[in-house]
Amino acid sequence: MRIIVIGAGHLGYIIAELLSNEGYDVVVVDSDGDKLEAVRNDLDVLTVLADGTSPSFMRSQARGSDLLVAVTAIDEVNIIACILAKKNGIPHTIARIRDPKFLAEPVDYIKENFDIDLVLSPELITAREISRLVMTPSAINVEDFAGGRVRLLESKISPRSPYAHRELKDIKLPPSVLIALILRDHHMIIPHGNDRLLPLDNVYFLGNPESLEKLSLHSSAKYQRRTKKALIIGAGRTGQALAPMLERQGISVKVIDNDEDHCQQMASKLKKGMVLCGDGTDMDLLTHEGVSEADTVICTTKDERLNLMMALLAKHLGAGQTMVRVTRTEYISLMQQVGIDIVLSTRLLAAGEVLGFVRSGSVVSVSLLEGARVQAIEIVLTEGSKAVGLPLMKADIPRSCLVGAYVRNGHVYIPDGHSVLSAGDSVILIVEADHAQSVISYFKGRD
């Protein structure tokens, strides 16, 4: 498959890297030579110095491609690129769109009038992810599969957790819950019965949402209660999408931003929430506005270093959970090490959407975990799959893969070695990213 990526910024870079690592033929196009130089030096892709909306480029160099992904910083440029791509025979298009005036339109309208198959709104994707996390106590990451029937929940094991220092075989989990993965000191562990959970481990639990709610991850109820008060610092696109979501879920919302226009826009979107025009790094302001009473403080400005400082300041002043939005994936690990509870990469979340679209067919969805080093994949089995009809212990499943759960006739099952998968089952796999393509090929069979 040949894929054109128009825009060599941070998002275009991450998308090109993911697709290249999957073995796709990737061409990155930009009119900025410096950005292309960075891509050319780091990635195994073809780069083209050109205007991605040029009709001559589409006729001469883009024609014959299978997919065009337009992710420049300008919505109109991305829309024009997709329209021209379809006119020149490229069958599938993806566009980054952030302006609310476009996002307010129905998906079918966008597809029919702008020739866009997938609208990519990184800020909206991030807001939805934060909203899900806020509503899931103890989680630092949540991914849903099979129409919400299966949930993958990541949590950090605290020193006082009832699960700490215990072997997995001795831990009594709720029905239909499995420990799918352990991350310790940046090393991934596929768990076995004799493995122990240690303090500060990041553990992925897989099961149906109702059973996961019964997990006792902390000894204190303080850390398991739902968020009632949220403080959002940053009223840009992510903040403006997020605040109404939280308000609709019954959360008391307070927003701080130093941009008057942003504050006015935010105020028009809220019914009960309070919007304050001020500096999120002002300790007196934070103290006066009750940051210590906030269950969750969410920093969503464009400046990730500023987000880090504000989140640490909020922690110092007594806030509960802290969440930070970042663009650069290299900051994720650093922020977690210095005490930020949840770090979300806007561009990594968006890149995962692109990867899921590219793998469409029997692959329903893809979630990128641990900075894209691990993937959670939902795939629907077909008759041609090697995994169909044999007990899992005899199915010769790749060692780099864990079959975490499967859904059959609307029911969720946690498999063991004796489980037999059938055609039509929705299967959730946990896979090391380097082996994802071979694992998908094994499970897909003849698509």
C-alpha cells in the first residue's frame, strides 16, 4: 500500500513513522525543506519537496497511491488536498480538521462534500479520552473495544495497594477480569501465575466495564471515588471540547485561561461552570479558587512545559489527580517520572486513529499503548484464520501476543488454554508493536 502524508510537522512525522514501521510505502510531502530534512534523516520514507495542494503534484507524483493523509496546520489546505486526491483517483483520504465550524457538520456531510473518509481532530480525540479517564477512578488509561463490552484499564500499583507484592495466582480478581500486561521500569512483562505485582508497576486489566469497577486497586477509598470537581487550565480547542463533556456528566467545572477571547468562547459553551481569565501559574489565584479541593486538575494549553509546571504546582497546593496534555511523545515518560498522574499525547492518539483506518477490514480498532511500543487490537475472526477451531494452547499463536478477551454473541469471555475461537468472534489482542503485522496476518487469515 502506498500512502501519501501531506504535512511534515509533529503529527505528520508520527503518522509516517508508525506507517513506515508497519511496512507501508510512505511518501511525506511538505513545502518546508527543513521539516522534510528531519523526516528524511530519521525515517525510512520517501520525501518530496512540493505543495501538497498543487494539481501538478497530484497528477504526476500522487496518482496511483492508495491513501492520502493531509495533516498540515491549516484545515482548508487539508480539505483541498483531499478533494484533489479523489479527483485524481486516490480512493481513500484522511484530513486533520480542527475548526469547530467544520466539526459541527455531520460526518456524512463532510464525506460527501469534501471527499474525506476520516476526519482527524486531535483535540477532540484528546478531550474524549480525558473525559473517559475522569469518569474511571484509579485509571491512567482506558480503551474500549467491542462496542464498549470490553475495557482495557491501566493503573499504577501504589505501595498500599492490596495487590502489591502478591503473586498473580494468589490475587482474586472479579469475574471476567484478566491482568493482560505489566510495565516495570520501561520493560514489558506478559504475566504468568508466579509473577508478582510491585509498587509503581503499570498494570493493564482487561474485562467488561462492570467487573473492572469492582477492582480494589487502592486500600483507601479516597483514590477510588469519582471526580466531582474538575479544574481545567487552558481554554483552547481541547479545553473547549472537554469542559462541556464533563459538565454533562455532572461534574462541577472551573476553567482558567489568560486569553479573553478563549474565556468568552468557553463561557458560551458552559451552563453552570465558572470561567476565570487569569494566569494558571499564579499560586494566589489557584489557592483562592480552591485548587486543593479539585479532584482532578487538567492542563490543556499548547505549551507542554507550561502544562507540566502548572500540574506540579497544583499537586503542591493539594490537588488530587493531575492530567497533562502533550504533543511531543518524548515528554510522556519524563512527566510520569516527576509525579504527573496521567499524560496524554494528542498526536499519538490521532496517529492511532490513522493506523486503525489503514488496517481496516477485519481489524476493527487499534489503540497505541506505552508510547506506541504496545498495541491493543480488536479483530474479527474469519473462516480463514489459523486461530479458528483449535484450543488456544494448540493454536501456535505468536509468543509476542496475548489473547486478552473475545466476544461471541454479545457475551465477553476471558480465554484460557482450552478456549476455542470461532469465526465471527471479536478478539482483543495485546501485541508488541514490532510484531503487530505478523500477529494480524495470523489472525486475519483470508480477509
